[in-house]
Amino acid sequence: MGKEEMLAALNLEMPEIVPRTEYSAESHWDLVKRVTGVPVSAASMPAEQQKARSAFVKEWDYAFWWNILTHTDALGDQVTRMGHAVYASGGVDYNDEITSLFEDPEEVFSYDFAEKLGTRDKASLVRAYNENLQKTEALYPTALNMTGIYITLMSGMIEMLGWDTLLTAAGIDRKAFGDFTNRYADWIGQYFEALAASDSEVVMIHDDIVWTSGAFLHPDFYRTYIFPNYKKLFRPLHEAGKKILYTSDGNFTEFIDDIAACGVSGFVMEPCTDMAYVAEKYGKTHVFVGNADTRILLSGSKEDIENEVRRCMAIGKSCPGFVMAVGNHIPANTPVENALWYDECVRKYGRR
């Protein structure tokens, strides 16, 4: 049912049941074991984990599988390593590697993308996107599948520069940093051209442009260098008839209108972005996904969790493109009983 409901939502046809998706819940092994009955853990073999993950996605009836292909590895060694705290079950994602691509922030201003990163063969990129789509379709056949790009613009620059260099360079010379942003957009454009030529009818475009508190650069910078480049990057996707789902962490409420003007089909948001504003202004014309607060699942009571689901449904249920989800993840330290109760509430309140 999930895929059919998502297709209806994308076409703004008001499915009878509010579609839902989640992120990371399918790797919360204690939860997966309870839901599917498959004896799986962080120590299980990858094939066993994938079997359980696929079963969970089907059981929880994910409407779509959030997926991208182009990530940090596309940047090769031209990245800053910022380490990674424990998030995943068993702490398998912990990384204490810290390196910096630039010794002096002003080196950013003369960075040559063609020299350092070169160009990619379009046919190879298209083939990779199609293979990625086919792989996820085989793993999650009951959900709508897609492929896409993680390092669209700001996220790509964060991966390359790290926070210290990025913020310092932007503060030293706004125009020079804007020129760097334009050059990055020119370089990443080859991936958007390939994505436009792929078989994926829906594409996921990810870009973390803000923090939890909102913009970390002056809003004028975004409107001069980020959103005009979005329009340029998205143009081949529009020409190919793709539906664009846009994801950013943090609070991007002040930029909702700017992003909508770039031609996206939908918004994927965390709870700090004002979903009520999205529903009021774009609820009849766009998909929007969210945005139950994961912190409530982590430490709230059953009443708190039910009220949070009711809040989301009250905002989105009258909108044909609304998709229920926890923003931004259901991590492995979420109490299993809380996650199960959340699922029960979604099913209870999700029928229109």
C-alpha cells in the first residue's frame, strides 16, 4: 500500500490513508527484531541485517525509501574530516579522524575544481544512478524508490571545508566565498545532468543549508548564491519531468518560499521547521514530509507521543501531499516500546 499512497500524494490525490516513512528505524535492531521476528543485531552479517531491514520497511509500510547515491565519496580526497559521534546501533559509526583540506581559509578563494576534481563521464554517472535505483527497488519493492544527491551545494562545501574554514572564509570575503560557491555549483552540475537522464522519476535533493537555530550565514548570501544556483542545477531535472523532493536538516522556515520558487515538488523537514506554515501556504500544491519530534519518542510518555502524532496529523491530514514521519530519525537508543506506540498512533490517526 505504501507505494500507491505515495504516488497518490505526489499527484495530490488525497489517499485514504496518510502515507508514512521513517529514517533509521529500520536499523534499530531491537525494534526490527520485535516487529519482524527476525533475530538480528548489530553483530549480524550484513545479508541478515538487510533481510530484516527489508522486512521491517514492508511491515511499517514505508511510502517511500529516502535514498541518495552521490555523497562525500564523489569528492574523493578533497574533504575535511570532522569525525563522527556514536549514533548507530553498536557504535559502528564512531570516527575520531580529524583532518583539514585547507591550512589557510583564504586558499578557498583560489580553489580550482577542474584541476582538483576534474569531470565525470556522464554515461557512467547515469548508469550508476540507474543501478542504485534498481538495487533499492529490489530491496524495498513496496515503497516508492528514488535516487539523488546529498552534496548539492552547501552540504558539499561543508564536507570540503569543515565548519571552521567555511565560516571563516565566508566572513573574510563574502564575494570571494560566493564565487567559490558558484564554482562548486558549476562542478556539481554534471551530476544533476546525469540525474536528469536517469530512470528515477522522483529524485531526492539534500542540502543542509541551516542549523537548528536557522541560517548560519546572512540570508542575503543564500538569496545571492544558493537559490540562484538551485534554479540552475534543477533546470535539467525540470526539463526531464522529474519530481524533486528537497531535504534539509535544521530550521529552514525563513527559506521555504525561496526553495518553493526553485521548483521543488516537496519538502522533507525536521521538527524545528514550521510545518504549519508549509501546510498553510503549500499544502494544496506540494508534498511535505514530517515532522514528529524524535526527542519525544526518546524520552516522552505515551501521552506525549500520541499528542505529537495528533499535532502532525492535525496540520497535515487535510493536505493531499502530506507524509507522516519522525524528523529526523528514530535512532537506536529510542525505547522500543515508545517506537511501537508511535507506530500504533500513526495507524490510529492516519486514516482520513
